[in-house]
Amino acid sequence: MRGGLICFSNFEFVRCSFIKRILLATLIGIGPSAFAGSVWLSSLDLKQMTTGWSVAKADHGIMGTPLSIHGEKFTHGVGTHANSEFRVQLEGNAKRFTAQVGVDDSAGHQGSVEFIVTGDGKMLWRSGVLKGGEAAKLVDVNLAGVQMLVLRVTDGGDGENNDHADWADAKIEMRDGVPPPVALSPYEMFNLGTKNFAMTFQVGDDSRLYQRPIGADDPKAKLQRDEEFYPQAGDGYVWEPALQAVHADGNTSTALVYDGLIQTNESANIKLTCIRLHDLAYPFQVTLCFRTHYEEDVIEEWTEIRHQESGSVTLQRMASTSLLLTTNVYLTHFFGDWAKEMLYPITEKITPGIKILDSKLGVRADQYNNPSFILSLNGKATETNGEVLAGSLAWSGSFQLAFDDNNEGIRTLCGINPFGSTYHLKPGETFTTPTMIWVWSPNGLGDMSRKFHRWARDFGMRDGHKPRAVLLNNWEATGFDFDFNRIAGLFDPAKALGVELFLLDDGWFGNKYPRINDDAGLGDWQANPKRFPNGLAPLAAAAVEHGLRFGIWMEPEMVNPNSELFHKHPDWVICQPKRELELQRNQLVLDLTRPAVQTFEWNAIQSILSVPDITYAKWDCNRYLTQPGSLYLPPDRQSQLGIDYVRALYVLMDKTAKTFPDTELMLCSGGGGRVDYGALKYFHEFWPSDDTDPVARVPMQWDYSYFFPLMAIASHVTHWGNRPMHFACSVAMSARFGMDLDLTKLSAQDRAICAGAISAYKQIRDVTESGDLYRLEDPHNNFRGAVNFVSPGCSRAVVFVFQLNDGENVPVYPQGLDPAKKYTVHELNPAPGQPKMPQEGKTFTGEELMRDGTMPSCSKALEACVMELTSM
Ligand code: GLA
């Protein structure tokens, strides 16, 4: 505590000043530290009490008549009118609050109200609805330790007419020798913030929660209804709501009022803030949760919904966030398709109306729209300038991102797609929405991404500080055409080149229906006896004998109709009865809402990953839902198949991560269908696209890097596009490096280039994996692209230049170096025949390098240059 401001570090209640408290205390004739005994509520500054009609009256009813409830008269007390709120600062100095409450007789047997007493955001007492003519109810509440007492009168859910409410005989009993209680300004305001970002909330006199739009600099006294936070459908709000619920009795409206908040310090840098709201007329509660990462300007936001109604409440919309911004906002989003993921950024000004980006694919987040986006305020942002807010929804199912511009402000509603997601919430059950991740920067896109990456390495992915092994995958090299000898034959050349980990892809399993093409075998997770007569263990052991780790591909959620599993359990698949089965890549999705399927998939995963020497796995998912029906779920739960599926999937992924903590996992979904932080937290990396053409990968990796650290983006050297080997290796080395080549068929020159790239990667991976990324030259519509990484402490940096077309040989300007440090410039694994860099081996200060740049060795299409800057 300092002064009159009760501070919880970065979370502050805006309260009246200490001086004001002393003045108030003096005005009512009591010294600030000389008080003892009881204080009549009516002796406090009642101007601070809000009322739905007229003004609060000391020792009288709202009509100016003596306080009277059910014929009983009271000398002391406060007459008010719903909706009414009174905030009293106690600073832990009070003992009790007592009163007799009810509807004042001046309402003439009309009116209905509810009295609510909260202390520090916790409900201490509520009267239930009291009607005109009913006897007074006694309030007697223990206030020990309470800092802030809030007395509220609601309209009982039926409007404010005749709601004359009396806090009769109301008094606060204080401890001896403490300052008196002080009435505070009616608008409770608080900031939820990080180092450079703040969301300002205000509790209105209708007790609803409001949010000052991000970017608004007009500190209005009272916020408008359009600025309600987490707006609900059906009770006055006419724009796109965050919450749409049908209550157990069929009422389609929800009206949430503010209860208070609870804050927990999870570490010196991280705080969890839970803002609690409840419905005025129903036992229905919503908790808005925010986990703030102070230094990184990251906020994780989600919502919890629960109720104790007589039957299920139907949730039709339940957004994770409903953040409000001012207008003049630009949205950058990404579209794509299979092998064309993150095609290019689309930047557009948000204009009045609703812009919706969504996915209806059920078991993966994206194939087309992407669940990550960037908002820039007051004009388009650049890498180094502009106020930027990046958002990413951590959900691997159908999502919706809606940007609702009503010409006064823009509301971002992100969460599970309301399409096909009606959820029947049982009494006592809590619905937790997916988490929305927000990252703010006042200094442009580069700063935003570096903060995002720091957060991701710590919280968004597994082992974000552990170096990644150089991987060789057989998929592009062999497809389905392999056996023990063909695979084992790859180990020697792999080891000779410097590879550390071998990944065996699709095609190793199936017995009666062998997986020799994509038409059969999914679901039958036994090693193909013809290809691997003794199972996988001898192959994994052979890899280890050759000094390689061994990894395996699996697609546990899927089944081919040509499989023993499907023949045994045709009812286990997701399908629509009475409709012809629709196959994608000849396969179907198993219904993970069915407990038997959960057990089956877990057993399959366990048996695969328990093979000795398997320490890596690629988890694939090669189709999405087109007929979202479950033969297991009852009719009223069909609509929540997608939600129940993704939740069951996360249980499976979590169990896998916990049971096999040393097994690294790659997240894959027919290319980049599951690039989201919902799943990534159980994985070490993701497969961004089946398109491995390095010319496509340069802009694609640039775009993914807005949201994901490069170490999470698997990048393999293949023959896609038939690009020069040096260019392909350089592009892959800038992310999580791997190869997907038949090493036995490489020319001597390409083999040398690959060996050089692997050795260079091992030298720099600590910088590219845990260093800060600076995006230097945007490859979109440009003849080249360039990025650099800087190690923690700035002692080393690595610069990548990718020449997409012929172009002028101009310097590249690294960023983020220590201006005072001296760096020696050295090209790693130079391409055969490319001229030496003019600055090769020379030393410059960081300031000189950043100001004057350094000339790369490349200037022609499909050349690349990787240089290391090492300080003395
Ligand atoms: C998906 C993946 C590929 C490969 C194949 C195997 O398409 O994206 O990398 O694993 O499946 O069937």
C-alpha cells in the first residue's frame, strides 16, 4: 500500500487519495486515527452512492419519508433506489456490518430488490429477492480483514420500477483507534496491465463491467453500453455478443454484473487475475481470467462459465475474448491451403460491419484461415514502428475470429466457432474456453515477435530451451516404398553426414491390410510383418548402433475402411447416419468422444512409443471433419462433438507428453493444419507445410515467425522445386533443421554441401534456437529476404540472406547487435563457386555493422549466404 492507492504491483485500483480521506474524516469531525465504535452508514458521504432514481437519503427513505419496512420505522439508515452501489474503504479496520434491509413502505407493496454485500470481491451476503410489503431481513456480516466493502441493491431481475430500498439501521463496527471508513467514488476502475500495455475496466452504476477501448485517450467519466466487456445477448446489447446462452427455463437473455476480482501472483513476472461476474436473476456465473506476463507484454485470456440452474444451460456463443479497441485499426491475417499454408499476409483496414475469419474443420484449426493475426493501431505497422497487438487462439478445432466494427469501436471476438458448437452445460459443470494469447508492442512487429517467442519458449511449447537434433526423414525419399534393409541402409550415410536423429515416416504398419499406400492400414498399429518381421525394435536398435536416435510416424486418430480395426468397429468412426461415408485421403476420423476409442488410441500410442530406443515421434492428422456426427453421443450432444473431440485429444496429448517426457514430438496435420498453441504446448515443433520448396519456405517461415519461434518450425531439405542444394540447406538451417532426402543418391558435391550445412547448424543452433530474431528484409514481392538472430548477451549473431531473384548486390543491415562490441564476420558453409564476401574475416563494431551493413556473397537467384558474427 502506498498513499490512498491500494496497489497490487501492476494491477491497481484507482482509489481516492489519502488526503481526500483525511479531509473527509475531518469534515465529519473524527481524526484519522482516533476512531472507535460504530459508524452509521448514513454518516458517510452518500453522494458516492449510485441510485437508479433520485439520490440516496440519510436517515430517510428515497421519497424523503421516514425509513419504514413492513410498518417498522427506523431512525437511522440510508434510503436508496435500485440499481444502487456504495463502495466503502475499510482497510481491514472493521469488525462487522449490520443492517435491516427491505423495500421501503413508500413503494406501496410494489417493487422487488436484492441486497448484496461483498468484501474484496467475495460475496459475503445476499438477501435473495425481497418484495414490497415483506418484513425486513437482518444482515450481520463479519468484516475482519476486509479492505473494500461494497453494498449493492439490484432490481431483482424485473426492472427498477418502485424499487425503494432501505439499508435501515445500517452501521459498521470499527476496531479501536483506527481511521474511519470512507465512501469512495462510485465507478470502480482498475487496470490490468503489463509493462507497456493496459486494459482499463470500469464497473458501471448498473454494476456491469465496461472496458475502455484500447487506444482511446478520452478518459470519459462513464462508459457506454456498447463498451460493455464480455457483452451478453438478449438484454439490451445489439452487436455481436461474446456470450449467448439459453437458460434452463428457456430465457434467451443473460445479464451479468460485476462481483469482484481475485488476483494471484504466480511468479514475480506473472499474475493471474480472475474477474467474477454473475447473472442478476439466475445462478449463472462467468469468470474472466487473465494471466499477464509483465516483461513480455503477453496476456493469456480465457473465460469460465458455470451455473446451478435446474437443468442444462445451452451455450450458443462463448468467446474466449471480447477485447475492445478504437477504430483506425489494421488487421493482418493469413490464408492458405494444403501445401500453400500462410500464402501471404493480407493487411486491410477494419471497416464498419463484421469481418469473420473462421474454420469449420472440427479436428484441426486451419487449412484455410489461420487462428493467428495482427492488429495495428493508428496505421500500418512496420518491423520497428507502430502499436501492434498480435492475437493467437490456442485451439485445434473450429474457431472464429470476428472483428465487429460499429463505427465507434472495434470488438474482437475470438473463440470456438459458434457454428456447429452448441454446448449443453450441466449444472455444476464448468465450461472453460480456449485461451487467447495477446502480445503487445509499442515498437512494431519485430519487438512483438521477440516477446512472443520468449513467451513461447517458456510456456507455449515443450523444452523451448533444449537444442534440437539434426533430423533425417525418409518420406520424400522413399514414400511408402521401403523395408528394413532400405531404411537401415540410410543410417550409415546419415551418420557420415552428421545427422543425429532418424524419423521413419508413414508405411511401417498394418498386417492383413498392409500400409503400402494411403488406401489401407490406418488403425492397425502393428509393424508390417513382411517389412519388419521382428517388429520395430531391431530397426530402432540398428539406428542407435549407428549413433542415431530413432523416431516414428503415427496417426492415432485415423482409420482406413481397409483395416482390421474398421471391420471390427465400424461404429467407431465419425460419420452422419443415413449419409454415404465421405472419405478424405481414403480415411475416416475415429470418434474420440467414445471412451473405447480413447482407450484404443492411448494403447496404440503407448505401444508405439514404448518400443525401446524410440525417442521421437511425428503425430499426424491427415483429414478434417466433413460429416460431424457421433454414433456414441446422444442426440442433444451431437452439436458439441467438435468441442468434446478436441478436449479428448488434448487429454491424449497431455498423457503422451507426461508418460514419455523424453520423447520429442512433432505436430503435423497434412502439412500445417495444426499450427496453434492449443496443441503446441504438448509438442516440440510443428510441420508447417508439405511444401518444402525453399523458395516457398522463405516467405512462409517469415510469416509463421510473427507468432512462432523458428526453432518450432520444422524445415527439411528436399528436392521440391529442384533448387540448388546450397540454397535449400541455407533456408532449412534458419529454422528447425532436417533433411528428407535419399542420401545414397546425392552427388558428391551435394553431399559435401549437406555435410557443411549440418556442421554449420550445430555451430549456430544455440543462437538460432534461443536467440532473438530480427526480420530484416521482407521476401514478399522482393528479390531477396533476410533475417538475423542475436544470442542472449549479444556476443554472437547469425545473418541469413536468401536470394529469390537476381538483384543488385547490396549490403544487409543486421539489427540487435551490441553497438560497442566488435564482431568478426565469417560466412558459414559458403556455396561452391560463389565469390568470397568482401568483409570475410574482418572485424567491425556492432554500430558499424548495423549502420553500414555487410555485403553478402549472394546476388543471383537461388543463392544464399549464412554469416556468423562473433564478438571478441
Ligand atoms: C502428411 C504429412 C507428410 C507425411 C504424410 C505421410 O501428408 O504432412 O509429411 O508424413 O502425411 O502419409
